[in-house]
Amino acid sequence: MSKSFTKHETRHLSDHKNVARCARFSTDGRFFATGSADTSIKLFEVSKIKQMMLPDSTDGAIRAVIRTFYDHTHPVNDLDFHPQNTVLISAAKDHTVKFFDYSKATAKRAFRVIQDTHNVRSVAFHPSGDFLLAGTDHPIPHLYDVNTFQCYLSANVPEFAVNAAINQVRYSSSGGMYVTASKDGTIRFWDGASANCVRSIAGAHGAAEVTSANFTKDQRYVLSCGKDSTVKLWEVGTGRLVKQYLGATHMQLRCQAVFNNTEEFVLSIDEPSNEIVVWDAMTAEKVARWPSNHNGPPRWIEHSPTEAAFVSCGTDRSIRFWKETL
């Protein structure tokens, strides 16, 4: 039997001046940040949003945006929070990864910058916080030492197609492995210590781009999303396809599919109907479809790691927060 997905209420929080392209939660779920084509980054405090959403809240009295950073010269592609420190990193089309200290109320600009040689499409901290991965227009992920900024590239790499740019890179929970989702339609698994590619799933989404790939918490599976309008669950150890989640069309945007915080459900976007689609993770049955409340389909959806809440980022420039209706 498929489980039912609890109804959520939503709140418009803020607007960027251009398309809202990405979002990421901190590991403790207390904050999330959004990045935009307007080159800015906004930082939100979840407890303030919950206050705003209370029935007796005085609208406008609480500001959910606690920081806004301006330091990129091109659109922001991805974000990540340091697992221990009050540091946010951003990846952008200006070929940089930038470090922001969000404990300082007056800090508007980055305190450190990694200058890469390519458009940085995706970024992820190692769970220790000592290393970070940059997925770029180059087919091999760039592994950086956070303290020295030394860049390591794998010497043992597979054959790459003409356009194997990396759309997304993510670490497993232990950092023992990382996964890349590529424009050439391949999912690749890399050893976290040696940086060697240990498995490739070619044509994971047919001839279409793989737009996202995320590990389950137990590191046994990876959830991927592609521009062939499918969401798939893969077994890491064998590369075997375990489940397919069908019935949501996404062929244009670089959208992602995500688990909810308990990994009982999978969420993604249906572009033509501008809806958020939810599946039971075990049965792969569609259990909910909701209007996204954006003007046009959301570009990005990101779930809290700690509670029944998620964020949607719109091509309409807006940021919406969704939380379980009690």
C-alpha cells in the first residue's frame, strides 16, 4: 500500500530580480539559501518563516531574509553549507566558487574565492568540511582542498562523450563516494579517497541530460532526474535500475528530483501543468499533485533534511516555502 503525503501549506517569501535558479538547506535545517540569475544570494532563517506562517502573525513584521550577498558577476548555479561552520559556498557562471561567512550581519561579499577555469555548475562540501567538489563544464569533477585550494583531478578517468559537462555533483553521507550527473546522459560514481571513477551508467536517461543525482542516507542508492521526464533509483553497488517514477514531464529546465526528509517520498516538477508531483518511494505510485503557485514551473525544488518542509524556486523569480499542515 502506498502511503499518503500530508498536505502542505505554502508562503511566498521573497523575489529575486531575475530567475531563482537554486536552493540549499544547511545540514541542521535551520537555514536555506537561494541563488539567482541576478547574481545575488539570499539567506533565510527557517524559524522566522514559521513565525510568519502562524495564523496570528502580523504580516510584514518579520523578515525571513537575514542576509543578501552580492559578489558574483554572472548567474549563481548552486550552493552548499559547510557541515560545521557558518560558511556558505556558491558556484557561478563567472568560473568561481565563493565563500561567505553568514555569522556576520554586515558581510555582503565573499571572504575567499576559488577561481576555476570553467563555468562552475555545481558544488558540494565533503562531510568533513575539509574538501569541496566543483562540477563544471569540464567532464572530470574538480576536487579542492578547502585550506590550500589545491585542485586534484582523477588520473583514472573513463572515455567521455563530446559534451560531458557536469550538471550536479553530490557526496555520499560518509564522503566515501561522490556522484556526478552529466549532460552526456551518464551517471558516474567516484571513489572519495582516490578520486577514481569506479562505475559509469551510460544512457541513464536515454540520450537526455541527467540533471540531478543524490545519494540516499544509507549510501546504497542514488536518485536521478533527467530531461527524458523520468526519475530513477539506482543501486550504487551494481549500477542496477531499481525503480522508475513516471508521470511528470521535465524536458526544458535543469530541475531535480529529491527525497523528503524521511525518504518515504520522492518529489519533482511537472513543467506543462506547473505542478509539484509526489511519489511513494517504495511503490513508485504517484500519491500527490499540487499547483506550484509559481507563475510558470519551478526551476528547482529542495527538501529540508530535518523536517517536512521544502523550498521551490521559480522562473518567475519568486521563492516559496512549503511546510506540512498540522
